[in-house]
Amino acid sequence: MKDFHETLYDAVGQSYRIDKLYFEHKTEHQHLMIFHNAFLGRVMTLDGVVQTTERDEFIYHEMLAHVPLLAHGEAKRVLIIGGGDGGMLREVLKHQSVGHATLVEIDADVITMAKEYLPNHSAGAFDDPRAEIVIADGMDFVRDTAQRFDVIISDSTDPIGPGEVLFSDDFYAASRRLLNPGGVMVTQNGVPFFQIDEVINTQQRMGAQFADQTFYSAAVPTYYGGIMTFAWGSDNPALRTLDNATLQACYDAADLDTRYYTPEIHRAAFALPKYLSDALARAQQ
């Protein structure tokens, strides 16, 4: 048995024992590996960075999907950028109010391999008649499409390689154009303890497009370094300050089966640690 050493940061890192290697291949866009780890289950990596594991993927996918969808309350059309493993599509389609979900993935091999080696992530979501799968660059799609959406979820890699453009001014501006009034956009935004510049860049770029822009968080064990932040943007500030009773009513009406998300966690997730709020405040001065 050998170990997989993650290469996200120069000075620190983490390693995973590879108990069984299922797949390793250089796709047209990136280096893809899927292996089994005795504790985390099946693990998918792209370009030397862990993207998702069977053991804790539910935390990430539930928080990035259900927070905007339940806050919106009436989302019928959802756009997912990235998310080729299928976990985000699975959570979005748990909402029966969603009539159409478009998933745009740049790398078809990610979807193909996830279907075969990570089937529990999608749990049949790729075959749902409400799902539309588009193999394309996410930036190209948001720039060119005439479709409109109630919620946009950017389930991207970090801002390196194919994911870099999904943190740009152009991407946020184009995405904002696609949102219906009262819509919400959320994005994966890294671990702020190590990636504070990434969070500040998003605040400046995304904040220029949305009347209400902030962050919320969750602790996902796979993503080393503490909490992970999710960026939030909307033209309706009231959507992120819903009270527990309203969120509970929406949650009950949606009849969701969740393992991490609760209405109480939803509200608490918008309370940021002081080191992060201070850094964001300094960047605005």
C-alpha cells in the first residue's frame, strides 16, 4: 500500500493511505484519481488535491445546496457549475419544487468515472428527468446562455487550473445576469485559515455584482485547516436573515432527509469567526 500526499499548499499538507486504487488517468483537463481509504471510503482527487470522499461529502453538498434553496423558498430552476461527481445534483433534486437543474461540467471523464466508482454521490441523480447535463466550460456557459435561474451553485475546484476562471470578475458578472429577481448565487470558497486572499478576492469581485454579499461556513473534515467558506450573493438581503421558524417551515415542507443541515445550523453558519470578519473588514477599508 502507498500513500497519497495532497499538494494544495507548499508548507503543509496531509496524506491518505491508498488501500485500493480504482482509477488513475490524465484527462483532457486534469489528473484524475479515485482510490479507497479504510476510513474515508472512496476518495476522488484532481491534480493532486482531494475533491471529495464518501465519508464526509454530505456536509459539503448539503450546505452548498440547501442553504440557498431553502432561503429562496421557491426555486424552480437551478444551475450547478462543476459538480461532476453528482453529489450537488443529488441534493438539489431532493427539492421537489425544483423542476429543472442544469449541471455544467468541463470534464466528461469526471462524470463517467464518478458514475462508475462513486455511485453513492449521485444516487441516480444523473438519470432524473429534471436533470440536464452539459459538457462545457462553465465560463463559456454563463456568458453565452439565454436561460435564467433562481439559484446558481458554483461547485468548483480551487482557483487553479480549470477552476481559476470561476473566481473571476467576468464569471460573477455573467452569473448575476442569469439570476431571476430574488435569486441567490453561492460558491465554494476554500478554507479561509489558509486561503484568506481567495476569500477577500471573492468579497471584492462578487460584492461588486450583488446588493448583498457575504459568506457562510461549515467544517468539512476532508478540507484541511478548519472551516470552509461558501460565498453568498443576492439582491435580497432578507433571504439570509430568515428566522428559525421560517426556515423550519421550509425544511419541513421540503421533507428533506439530511445528515448535517438543520435550520439552526443554517442560521449559525452566517456567523463568521473574528479572524475572518476582521480580515474582510480590513480589505474594505
